[in-house]
Amino acid sequence: MFIDIARIIIGVSIIFIVFFAFTTKDALSKLVTFVILAAIGLTMVLSGLAGLISGVDFLNFLESIFRTLADLVVFVEIVLIVFLLFFSKNKTKIMLLKIVIILYVVLTALLAFGLLN
């Protein structure tokens, strides 16, 4: 139940970030949007490749490698977003955007580490 609520909040926060990226001239929201979309795309590709070769018995090691890489992409995404938010020269004055980005990072990290199970 908590996982489903967290996924809903993550989805709404992504919608807010994309909204700010397209309606304002804020560079931070655009960069965070690019990082999120790239991470989602890479995760889908790697999970899809793992799903395709899961039926082949002698390629089980490749399936585990692809799943590990998909998990690693999520951690790299979190690190990149935190770097963009706190250490980048692209700052924002929109407090709601900062809160939504932090909420996204925290909930994504909780889901990635499996702490909501």
C-alpha cells in the first residue's frame, strides 16, 4: 500500500517538474526533466533486455547484469539530481520546485533501497 502511494506521489512530482520545465525559463527544471526521462528510458531498455533473455537458460548471467545495471541507473539518477539541485550553478527561486524535486529524490531513493516494503 505504501509503495502504491509513493508511486502516485512520484508520478505527480514528475508532472510538476515537467510543468515547470515547460512553463518557466528555469534551467534547473529542464535539466532535472532530462535526467528523469533519460533514467526512465535507460531503465526500460535494460529491463526489457533482461526480460527478453530471461527464458534462455544459459544467458541467466546476462539477465542479472541487465537488472543490476537498471538498478544502478536509478542510483546515478538520484546522484545527478542531487548534484544539480545543490551544487550546480543553475539555481531556481521557485521554492515549490525545490520541494517537489527533494520529494521525488527521497521517495525514489526509498523505493530503490526497498525501505517501503
